[in-house]
Amino acid sequence: MGAHRVRLPRNADETRASTKAVLDDVETLEGLIRDGRLETGVRRLGIEQEMYLVDGQGRPAPCAPELLASLDDTRFTLELARFNLEANLAPLPLAGGTFSDLEGELRDVIGTAAARARAFDAHVLLTGILPTLRPEDLDSHNMSPEPRYALLNEAIFRGRHSLAMRIDGIESFQGAHTSVVIEGANTSFQVHLQVDPADSGPLYNLAQLLAAPLVAAAANSPVLLGRRLWHETRIAVFERALDARSEAAVVRGAPTRVTFGDAWVRRSAVEVFHDNLARFPVLLVRDVSGDGPARPDDAAPRLDALQLHNGTVWRWNRPCYGVSRGRPHLRIECRVLPAGPTVIDEVANAALFCGLMLGLADLAPTIPSRLSFSDATENFLAAAQHGPEATLTWLDARRVPARTLLLDELLPAARAGLACAGTADADVERYLGVIEARVRTGRTGSAWLLSTQAANRGEPPAAVWHRAVQTMLARQFGARPVHEWPDDEVVETGAVPDPTVGQIMTRQLFTVSPDDVLDLAARVMEWKHVRHIPVEGADGALVGLVTARGLLRLQGQDRRPAGTGAAVQDVMHTDITTVPPGLSLRDAMRRMESAPHACLLVVDDGRLVGIVTDRDLVVAAASLLDRRR
């Protein structure tokens, strides 16, 4: 194949031609396998390291294009958002000191990026989702200039203005996004394991089975836009961010392009390529010059059409075709692991995945007869929601806590698998020892972040997330994995940023409608100890405000509302002050000076999302002053 450029298909003819090209590539791959022309007997490990770029306040630093231009290093590439960077490491043979070597190369590649980032007043951070993200960070202005991302955005949002997203976890998040940049909230640590074609089907099923315990042991993204959601919120965000299904497909329950799948494969991982093409139309095409389709005598065809289509279906475990050192091969890409929180933790996660894939290979052919795929899917979601405290349905319908399963069955199997592959004993003990200690303590990156917030519950969340990010930056290259991080040892570095209204507002609101009896508002104030109750119309629009001061004024004028049957609309205030969630604390204080009712109602995209009172501002300001002393 010659030079190529990715673009959207211009018409139905191009879509058909591109679909035919993918079909031809699948047929070519099946022929390579049938003729024994794919590489066998080799186990190689490959890594894709995604990372955040953050500024001195721990917020996204959208400097990736400039940083990449200054790096003379082919390992690096742009990711979807301007505050993301990706590094692709050279494949390593799975033997001897592979994982020590991997740790060394990770430290080198991340250190290279971090050193160059300083020229842009930025830092590299390893985390699944940045806790200090704000809604404005996820707008289209932060999309990478790489053309394929603009094309992806156009394809996903063709015929629609926005995509709704709702995630219910410890707290709830509901919103709508207008670009695919929200997917850039996620950063991952992707592990590739080369497999023999004859084993690809059973081993792909094994990777699917293992997704749940891997997520339970490695969770590192509990917070999105200030909300505590799932232990591995990446899973929920990614699946919702690129949902291009039609309304009819949603009704049918068709999978999204980010999918766990819906069935075990029967014989070969190539069946996943079949399923991709059967379910998901060609999204992007290439302008190609050169030889055209693969020739029958080509020993190592690139199969560009297949690889392009496979790259627009983001399965949590994805079979991949590639060519290395002139030899074509198959590998399984594990995409469930988050980035961070430390280099050591990442390498330990890779060792666990590889050890389990090798140590449980013999039972892989029995998986479809011992566990339903729906149970495997439920396990994956349960692990994403609850982390190490999840309970899973394992082989032969056994219900077992994830931590018990990992400690009693999976870690011994992983140790045996790595030993059989010739992995150095020191590597096995070092990295799987990290996993064992993390699982025993339940101290994942997510657990640490949530416990840090709980230990500082009296502070504005914005200040807690800021200090947590500074702590993560200080510790990610250190010798201590996350299970050794204490809650009460927080790093204080850099200026503490002003929190925004969205980070200090009260989200759990009590509202009434205009037609409600006024006595209800009075009683809610008494029961819930609040001074302000917003009034929403039948369509959810904010139309007014009832205040305790207003009710007292009515009582002083002998216009007692209680028991009279008066309606809320008869006495509600309509001169209300609304602000966006991104307003800074400083600007909120200025707005509060002229607010007639000692509160600011927070509205986002026309919806009431919270309230900030004068008391809230005093508490937030006092906490901020304490931190800056």
C-alpha cells in the first residue's frame, strides 16, 4: 500500500468500495492463517501509554501539539484532546526481566515528555480521569489538530447537536456533550499481547473473562467533573462519549462502537472482525495510492482497510493485526486498564494481565460452557462501579468477592504463568507483590482518591481535588505504589486555584412548582434547614424562588401562608440571579453583592444544576485563605 489520507466517504459508492476493501482484507487475513503464514511461538508485550498534560494549578494544559513538535522522538503521537499525549513503546519479548525493562522504558519515555513539558509550564500526569476537569475543558476548542479527530467528531455528531450522558454512582452526573473531546477525559494504559492464531479465539475469550478482575484491581478514575461516580468511571464515559447509534438501534439494544461485545467467540478472534463489519458501517476511508489490494504473494500485507475499520470500533478487548520485523501477527489489546497512578502500579497491572493470560490458557477453551456472556458483562460493569469491593459471578456460576478471587485463585495463576514464560523471579515477586498488597488493602488509585476526599469532607471539593493532583504529580515516579500512600500526607505545591461555582454549589436541591401549596415550601425549609427553594415549571425551567426571609415578611404583615392554601406562584420572587457553573469564586462574590436574595442559582444549558448561598461563599473563601497561608 502507498501513501494514504483519512477522510469521510463522499458518497455511497465510496462507502461500498471501502466496505469491499475491508472484506477483501478479512479474506486475505483468513488465507494467511489458513496457510500458516502468521508468526507463531512468540510472546511479545507492547504498550500504549496515554498521559495528561496539566498546568501549575493541576488543570488541563492544552499544549500537546506544541510539545509534540518540540520532541524529536517517534514514540510520541497526539491523542484526541490537546491536553493528552500518547507514547508507543517498542515491543518486548515476554521472558527474563521484561517487566523491569518495561518500567525502565516507561520512566524514560514519560520523563522525556515531562522534561520537555516544563518549557510550556506544564507537567505530565498519569491518571484515568483528571479530578480537576471542568466542563469548559471538554469543549471543541480543545480538540487535537490531528485531522482524523475532527472527522470522527463530524461522523459521530452528523445529524445531531449533542449526545446525552447520565452516570449514576456515588453521586449522579447528567449532561450533554457537543463534541468527542469528552472522550479525552479518559487516559489509559493499553497492553498488547501477541498470540498464536490457533489460540486467538480461546485467549480472546480469556481476556474478556479477565476484564472484570483486572478493573477491580486497577481502578483509578472515580471522579468526573467534580462528581464521585464509579471506581472506574472511564468505562462509563467512553461507552457514552462515542454513541453514534440511531434511535432505532438504541431501542433494539444494539451495541455502541465502544463495546464489551455480546457473545463469546467460537473459534478464532477473526470472528470479531466479522462482527465489527456486520454491526458497524465504515466510518472513515483512505485516499490510497500505490499497489491497491494485497497481492496473493505478499508475505506481510498491511491490510490497511481492515486496520482502519478496526480502529473505529473501540472494544475493551480488541484483536489486532500487525506486521513486526517483516512478519505478520495477531495480538490482543487489553484496553480496560487506566493510566497511573504510578509507573510501578502500571507495570504491575501489565504483569497481572500477561501472567493470567499465560497461566489460565489451558482453561480458556472451557469458558463459554462454564459462564454465560451476560454474566461476564455484568462482572465487567460491577467491577467498574465498585472496584475491589465488587462481587463477581465466576466460572461454574460461583459468586465470589473480587478480592477473594484475585488473592486465592488469580494471583497464584498469574505467578505460574509468568514463571512458565521464563520471567525473572525478581520481576514476578516485585510486580505481582504490588498487586497482592493493593488487593489485600483494597487501596487502588480510586480508593485512595475517594478516601482523601472523605478525610477532608469539610473543605470545598475543588481544593481537595487540587491538592490530590499535586500529590499524584509528586508521587507518580516514586518508589511507593498507591497502596502505600497515606490519606493524611498530602503534598502542598503550587498556588491553590480559585474554585468555581460548580465546585462549591449544593447539587441536592429541594424544588417546588408554581402550583404547589405554599405551606409545602415552608415545611420543607423547616424540615431540611434551608433558606431558599427554587421554583421550577412543568418543563423543568427555573421560574422563581421562595425564601425564608420572604415568608417571614408575609407573617409580619399578618399574611400567614401556612394553612391558607396559597400557591407558591402567588408569593415567589422572580428577580433571581443566575450564574454559570464555571464562574470563579471571586466573580461569584461580586455577583452576590448585588443579588437580592443572598443566593446564586446555578444554571447550565438552561437547566438548574445547583445553588450557592452567601454562607457557601464564606466557607469556600475561608478554606481557600487557610490553604494559601
